[in-house]
Amino acid sequence: MWFEHLRQRLDGLDARDLRRRLRVADSGTAPRQRVRDPQGGARELLMFCGNDYLGLAAHPAIAEALAEGARRWGGGSGASPLVSGHSAAHAAVAAWLGEAFAGHIPRARALGFCTGYMANLGVLTALGDAEVELFCDQLNHASLIDGARLARARVSVYPHADTAALAARLAASTAARKLIATDSVFSMDGDIAPLRELLALAEAHDALLMVDDAHGFGVLGEDGLGALQLLDLRSPRLVLMGTLGKAAGLAGAFVVAQDRVIEFLLQSARNYIFSTAAPPLLEHAVLASLRLIQGPEGRRRRAALRERVAQWRAGAQALLARHPGLGWRLIDSHTPVQALVVGGNAPAMALSARLEAEGLRVPGIRPPTVPTGSARLRVTLCASHAPEDVDQLLHALERAALSAALEVA
Ligand SMILES: *Cc1c(COP(=O)(O)O)cnc(C)c1O
């Protein structure tokens, strides 16, 4: 019964061309990566799909800090944080984060989680009890959606970035407590949530504002502190989630909020309490990464990243202007997440395949991940891309646009 059912489900994915496949990499991401193909060969691809925005995953200081951490601490933490897994290395990371965000969140304190996915589930399930209403942007990341589903709170999904619609729902809500949850940088479009307006709404309606800064931490703001720094937000109502697997080049996540919120999470976030703490060697390296992010090296890398984003946007806009008949469009974004909307599923996937044949990995994204008719290439840029790398992508797209234009004609 079971096996036949599962075969049918998998066949259904194949029939709709939706089967996802794991690919094996033979090297780190830097931004070229050796990737095995299904036939057993291996090729080096120029990647425009990773989230290692500052290129820190390949930084020698990070590898050295991991080795140093391993020599000092050995392997795993051996237990959950409240039992005996919370090391001085974990405490140092939390202290650094608490201090770094003190200007944005009064009495800021940090709590570490093993992944961003876990952090979002932990926060929403702990805070979202049955007396709470959660207000979620329609384009929120899957981990916020899953957290909202698992929470006992009532959930209200508002249209993307629509603060007027949200205001109306907040005003109509009879819940005892309210929490607004949003991505800062939306992962498929790269646009930034109207956080100032959302915070004003949170203040007006006595709500908390949870900001998932997975794509902003390390990237946005003068010191790389992310969206709160970019937009100069300050409030005790902010609950910030940042990941360490993206711009920080490692793994893990943190939540920063005012002391009392964090103390409550420590007492009640089940996936914090009942899961083994991250290895201390990782925390040792995270501290090194945080220092790089905040220091001159991070600043240099953020400047390089901004240049690559500007170069890509100028080049892509010129390309679209040369080929208006294709109906391609570039979503307005000044973050490293750049979406080139193609439209139909088949053309978007064909474009992605064509780029890959030319040695460039740029994933095509289809519904249901994005709305019907907006299948796209999702291009991510990082500080380790050279200007020539971005040119290589633009040239390959130009060739693809020329042949697509011939087909249209
Ligand atoms: C990647 C991502 C997460 C999950 O973080 P992990 O550390 O990879 O689990 C959460 N939210 C958003 C918006 C993300 O892009």
C-alpha cells in the first residue's frame, strides 16, 4: 500500500516536471564549484545561486578558526544547552550579538539556535499561544510559515508588503496579543519589507515585530548588522532572527530581542530546550566571522558586493531594453537577491538549462514557490564574484535573449 502510494506521488512530480534532485559538489563554494553531473562526470560551474554573500565560507581565517575551535573544544557539545551544552564559546557569541544590537533593541540579549529554520519555529511556537494572532506577509519564508502553522495562535496572512491591509486586520483583531512576522529581504524577489511602517503599526497596536533577516545580516547596514541598521530601527518590540549560514559563511542562527523576551524563549522554545547545542568549535568560528563582518574586511566585501549588484542591474536593464519583445523583467531590488522574471515555466527552466550548459548555475524558480506566470531566474551575487564573472553571465543571457527573440519572431 505504502510503496505503491509513494511511487504514484513521485510519478506525479515527474509528470509535472517538479521532481527536485540533489547534486553532489566536490568543492566548497567560492563562487566556482565542482559539481558532479548525473552521468558521473564533474564540471566546474560559476555559481549565481549561493547565499555566501560575503564569500566568507572560503575565507582562510574561518577555516583556521574552525581548526582552532576543534583543537580547543573537540567535537560535539554533548547535550542540549540547558543541560551542559552551553559553552563559553556560545556565551561569547551571544554576548557579542547582544552588545552589537543594543543600539537597536533596548536591553538586547541573544539566543543561539542550530539553524534559522529552527529559530523561526522556536520563536513562533513559543510566543504564538492560543491568545495570540500572528500577522504574516504572504511571501514569508517557509520556516516562518511552518512556525505559524505549528503555533497555537490564530494566523492572518496579509498581501505582500501591504501595510494598509495589515493595519485594517490589526484594527479588526480581538486577540489579546499580536505579533507581526516578516522577512526583511524576501528570498525570491529580493525586495525589502516596509519595516519602518511595520514597526509603527506594531507600536500603534501594541504588537511585537519579528524580522527574519536571513538575507540581510552581514550584508545590509554600515557594519553589516542588517536591516535594523540599514533602516535605523529602534524598539523594544523588535524580535530579530539572523542566520549564520548565509553571509556569515558558517551555520546556525540567533534571535535577538529584549532580555525578557529572550528569557521567555529560553524557558519555552521547545526546539531550543530539547535539541543538542551546536558544537562549540562552530561558535568559536562564528565569533571570528562576526568580527570579520563588523571590521574593515566586512566593509570592503560589502562594498564589492554593492558594486556587483549595481553592475548586474545596469547590464540586465540594458539587455531588457534591447529585447523588449521577450517580456522579461527585472524585479526592483538593491539586495544581492535579484530576480529576472521570464514568465512561463518552460522558458524559465530552458533558460536556466542553457546557462548551465555554458557553465553557469542560475536556478529557475517556478510556481508554487512564486506566483503563476512569474517563473524566473533567481540570481544571487556575492563579494567573491569578479566583475568578469558578472559580465560572463550577462553575455550568456544576451546570447540566450538573441536566440529567444529569433524564436518569437
Ligand atoms: C535561509 C532562510 C531561513 C533558514 O535559515 P537556515 O539557517 O538556512 O535554516 C529562514 N528564513 C529565510 C528568509 C531564509 O532565507
